Amino acid sequence: MAQPQGGYSPIQKWLQIYTQDCVYKAIGKTYTRDNAACVTQMIADGQGMEVLDEIKKFSSNSGAIDRKALLFALALCAKSTSQDLKSKAGFGSSIRKSVQRWYNQEEPIQFVKLVTRYMSYESWSHRDVLRVVHPRGNTDSTSLILKYLIQGLEETKKEFNKPEASEEIQSLLGVVEDLHRVKHTSDEHEAARLIEKHSLKIEHVQTKFLHSKEILDALVSSMQLSELLENLHYFAMSGYLEDSYKGCKDVIDMVKNEASLKEQNVQPIEVLIATRRYEYGIGKAGKKMTWNINPSLVSALNSAFDSCLKNNVKSTNKSFLIAARVGSNKKKTHCRGCVSLSSLMATAVMAVSLAKKEDKVDLVYFTDKVTHIALSADTKMQNLCDELASQALIAETLFEEKPPDPCDMSCPIRWALDNKKKVDAFLTIVDTRDSGKVMVSETLQQYRREMKLPNTK
């Protein structure tokens, strides 16, 4: 596939999207030396410090980056034969001290809720980490929490449940016991009471209880909107979202709350994915489920989507050309990693999001020719999906008569050049990885020269 022209070096591109070619994988990534050739080559060429510098830059970036790729690159640096690089990238005293400081956070109640909310990650438990860093508690409260994470509740009680223990320790031990009970009790009424008492999160709760309305009642009051949207299927499966249940109105009011949506910076794509999963009975892992659809909730979700488009999408003050060739590939009708979204709908949401905030956005559909599609700040998602579907149907008819040519991704750039369109960024959305031998970079360079726009991406 032809390489795109962009402003990133190979290592920057790899750290950001974990790929050395043009195709980003949303799922199914494997972190191996073979897939990190640009990193291993730089280390072999004595450029390991440059790799570390890039890791530092990207790790402080709040944007959408692949943090697992950063950690894997750091591990490759730590395994280098260069002693200087190993000392700076490896698990030395500075990293150990940083982890020790993290486990000595000042507010013990909030800290113990945090560490019991996420007990393990990527097969590493807190116990595994603590055995590596050997932290010492700066206070009795921290020592109690570390004891619990390493040796469990009974050993913790033996050491800290004493008559002479301070009021703070007795209170903290009570919280630890409650958190332990939530994770191990078979009584959902007790679990619900403790969840409400300590304002616990859904990760604290045993999966078997997430079909209980009583448990969901206890959880919902302390949920952020993003958490609610991500776990909406649990509410739907339990019947919580039917009008006959008292808690349904509270959920609808939460979803419609424009001030909360804005304050919590909920993104339109979060709302859209939640809406599609709810409407089509899809669980978080893509499993098909059955529940009754509440039209009032669907209406609230649609309202939330519009609100997020209006308030939470940031303008770049750039001009865009969105070029789509999606929908005609029957083998790729859905987005990989998100079966609830079709490629048409994913294209539409990106288009309306940009059109809502940017002054200059053009949308085209291309096959062997380019068709301009009307797009403005007032364009509705459904109308745009219908228009894209009609273009895909035309393309499908063409492809029935003759096999489709490789996807010529330079076609929209040539169209912009022919029509003297000033574009800061071309956003090409396709459902195929076959672009033949066409070099998009050459066409983009020509566009930059002739339009006198050297920074167009």
C-alpha cells in the first residue's frame, strides 16, 4: 500500500498508532520485536536516546495514543546492550521511588477505593507490583492498605485490629472490610447497601450482581455519564430502562442533562456508540442481547448527541476535505472493534462533527470519479447516512458490472486541485486497504506546490 505523506517520523508514527504501514489496527495487536522494526533498528543504530526522548514526549501527550506501544518501546530500550540506555530506560531507583510514592498517597480512604476498584491489569496485580518495588508505608494507614493488598483481610486484621489502634485506623479497617465484603458476598442486598454507603464504582461489583436493579440503583447516583453510557447494556438487561421502573426517569434525566454533558466533556462518538448498542441489543463485547427499547431513552440519547456536538467538539480553524469510499464492500460493513457502528455511520459522525465546528468542510464520495455531497453545520446524521448509502449503492452497481479498481486515494486530492479547493487536511475514509501502486504522497506534493499550501496534510 502506498505510504501517506505526513509530518511524523517513522518512530513518531509507530508510537502514536503502533504501525509501520498505513493500516491502523483497532484490535488484534501483538507487541513483538518484528512489529517494532523501526524501534529496534534505531536502538541498533545507536539512536536509543532519541527513542527515549520521543517516548517522553508522547507519554505526556493527552491525545489519543497507544500507551501499550509506549511501554513496549520502553521495554525494548531497557533490554538494550547499551548500558547508558539500559540505565535510563530500565526499572531503576527513580522509577521504583516513583511507584513507591504512588502507593503512599495522602488520602487513605480514596486510595483504598482506587486500588480495590482496579485489582489487576494485564495479568499484574498490586501484589505483583509491591513485591518488585518493596514500598514502606509512610503512615499506619498506608501500611494497613499495603498489608491488605499483599496478604489479604485476615492478616491485616491480625496486625491492625487492636484495642489501642487509633480512631483513624479503626475507621479505615472498617472501610477495607466493607470493600472486601462487596467483592465476596453472595447477598446482593448487603452489596447494594455497601455500594451506596461508600459511593463505589461498577468495577467494585461482582459481575453476577450487575443484572440486579437494586445494585444498579446503588451505583447510578455516583456514576459519571461516560460510565453510564459504557454500561448501559446492564441497565437494559435488568429491565431498569423500562418506563414502569422508578429509576428509568433518573437515567433519562442524566442523559439529557446538557450541563453535565458539557462539564464531563462527553464526546459525540461515546453517545452514538451507546445509542447503537441500545437500539440493536449489543453488549459491550459485541454479544447480541434482547431487551425492550424505550423510545424516551432513545430520544434522550439523540438529544445528548446533538448537545455533545454543539458543546464538546473543539474547533481547529482548519479547512478539511473528507473523502469517503465506504459501504460497497460487503465484507467490511462494520467498524473493526465496534460492531455497533457501520462504516457509513462512522463516516457520517466524523463529517457532522467537523461540519458543526469548522467553517470550511467539504465532503465527497469517490470511486472512479468524485461526487460532492452537501454538508453544513445543520446537516443531520440520518440524512447524511442516507446520502452516503445511496452513493454506496451506486458504487455497488458499478462494481457488479466490472471488478472494482484498487482504491485510488489520490483521486480526492486531484479533484481538490482541479477545483482549486484550499484544504489544510485531507481525511480519507475507506473500507479497503488496497490502494494499488498509486503514490498518494506524490499527488499531495503536487497539490502543495500548485496551491502554494506547503503545510497541507
